[in-house]
Amino acid sequence: MPLPLYLLALAVFAMGTSEFMLAGLLPDIASELDVPVGTAGLLTSAFAAGMVVGAPLMAGLARGRSGRTGLLAFVVLFLAAHVVGAVTTSFPVLLATRVVAALANAGFLAVALTTAAALVPAERKGRALAVLLSGTTVATIAGVPGGALLGALYEWRAAFWAVVLLCLPAALGIVRGVPARPAQQDGDGGPRLRDELARLGSPRLLVAMLLGALVNAATFGSFTFLAPLVTGTTGLGGLWLPVVLVLFGAGSFAGVTVAGRLADRRPGLVLAAGGPLLVLGWPVLAVLAERPFAVLVLVFVLGALSFAVGATLITRVLYEAAGAPTMAGAFATAALNTGAALGPLVAASTLGTAAGDRGPLWTSGLLVAVAGVVALVCRTVVAGLSR
């Protein structure tokens, strides 16, 4: 894999740390800013919603510009949003900074996904995506638990300042390592923007995006609220939370690594094996949530399955959007973050029910089951995705 791909992964690591670290900081943020934990969960949903809207918008704005210039601008905007977030004492302002950071992250990821696919031969898109997404999974292994530890030892704002510091080498890496090739424009021999957007009429692309969104909604629905589960129902202390997050991150890294080697050649195997296991896995975790050892094991397994299935589906989005070279990354980013926006919202609504801290886990199982029903109803289309 080319060096620029790993430099892009470094920036994805910085942004992934920010996106995921709130899973370990929500209780402290809610306490200091005097809002319920469920309301604080809106910070995650707002970030994801900003990425859904921002992915096609920012990719369209970056169209025709140097990829390196666009990527650098997005990183700088992301950094600035975190500086404001680190110093504010207002929940609405913090919420606004999450939206701005999400727009920057969306633009970056949309351009980065397209850039990553262009850096390798067409038949290695899955491997390239795995390297890029490894920045996200490493964030769950190191960055997110590190943020939770900073929050436990100091306060949640320290985690925001850590993200600011992570953005600096990421920006330098983009300047020094990413080729300054201009993106395609209308009239330069590439497809027009209108023609690229018309790819959204493809049934296989739409089904791949829908399935990816549902699986990611399940992943984020439970991941966002791991902190109250671990410290509540499971009965582990706050210092165990980074351990749980590391296990989820290690599982996600393993899942993405395996999927990266299979998503190009045998995507059907990953989806057929991983999907049913996810449908069972989330409810099993809910049932065994009072047993710490079971939680530690299942968090790793579910992290691996979630990212293996999710990454494979997003790889299929890139394949099905091959006729949209500048917007394919935006389609993939929108699919990922539609799920990341809706999952925590649906999961948060269960926290006040009899299910309590286990509610998000039951919700995740249901969301993956819905994905299975969609796949069954659209089995002819899904069969095309699996080739």
C-alpha cells in the first residue's frame, strides 16, 4: 500500500478519536453542563448528522480542487472546532462545534475515500479502505480509551485538547505526503456532477448504502452508551471503561483487517457469516450484561463482527459507485453516518424504559435484524453485491 494512504489514515485516526471518544465522556459532560445523559448523547448524533449532510455537500465543494488543499482545509477547520469546544461552558455551543467538526470530518473522509481508491488498482479497493479505516479502529483502541482516561484523571476538556494536538501531525502529513493532484471537474473528460448523482438510482448502490447504515446504526447505538452499561449494570468502576473501549477497538481492528482481505474477493462470505452472528450477539450481551467476564469477551467479538460486516458493505458502496469518481466517497460516508446519527437517537430512547442500560443492546440486535429482513426481501440485488 502506498505511503500517502497511511498518512490519510493518521488524519482519520485523529478524527475518529474525536467521533468515538464521547462514549467515555458523556457522563462527565452531562454532569458539568447540567443536562441528562440521553441529551448529552445528542453530541454523537449531531456529529453523525453533520457528516451525513456534509459528505455530499463538502465533496461537491471540493470538486475540481486539489485533493491535498481540500484535505488540509478540512483538518484545519476540524481543529478550530475542537478549540472552541474545549473552552465553552454552554451545551448548545458545544453541540454546534460538533456539527462544524462533523462537516469538516465529512468533507475529509469523502475526499479521502475517493483518494484512497484512486491510489491503488481497482481490484484492491477493499484493502485500501481497510487501511484507511484502520485509523478509525486504532482510534477506538488507543485514542478513545486515552480520551476516557484523560477524562477520568483530569476532565473531559483535556480529551478535546488532545484531539487538537493530534490534528497537527495529521495536517503536516497531508502537506508532505498527499499528491497535489486536482480532482476531476465537469468538462475535463470525467463525468458531470449530475451524472455522478444519478448513480443513486442504482438499486444495488441504494441497498448497499441502506444495509451499511443499519449495521452502523447498531454499532453506534450500543457503543455510544457503553459507559453507563459498564459502570451501571455490569458494576465495573470507571477505570475499567478504557479497558472495555480498548477491547471493542481491538475487535474492530481485527474485523476490519480480516474484511479488508475478503471484501474484494469474497464479500458474500463476510456478510453471510457475520450478519446472523450480530443479530444474536447484541441480545446475548444484553442478557449477560451483569457478568463482567462475559461483557469483556463479547465486546471484543461484537466489535470485530460489526466492523467486518460494516466495512465490507461500505466497500461494496465504493464498487457500485465506480461511475461517480468524485462522489463515491460521499455516498459511502453518508451511509456510514446515517447509521451513526440514527443509532444513538433510537438507543437513547430506550434508556428510560424498563430495559435501562441494556436498552441500546436490544436496539442494536433489532437494527441488524431489520438489515437481515431487507437483505432477504432484496436477495436478488444482494446476490449481485456479493460478487
